[in-house]
Amino acid sequence: MFYPGFGSVFRILKNDFRIKTKAGFETVIIIDPGIKIDPEYTVYKEGLKRATFAKDRMAI
């Protein structure tokens, strides 16, 4: 689901990453491919509407 105010979460994470990097940690961001392709699934519909899904070079 998409949550209002999610930008503030990213600001908090960015600061957290900075602190952990200074302590010697490394951060790896991953993309979760586990979205169910179902026209009735709210997350799938919102992702299509907002064009938020990662695509390959052929935009599939």
C-alpha cells in the first residue's frame, strides 16, 4: 500500500544510513518483485496507476 507522509520515513532512513555508514556499515537497497498480478488487488492497481513498478528495457 502507499502511505501518506512516506517522505518523512525516507528522511529518517537517510539519516539512519548516514549514521550507520560512519560506523562502518554498508547499506544495500533491494526491489521486492513480489507483487501479485491481479486486477482486483489494490496494491497492483495503485502501482499501475502511479507507474511505480520497475521495468526491464522493453518496459514489460
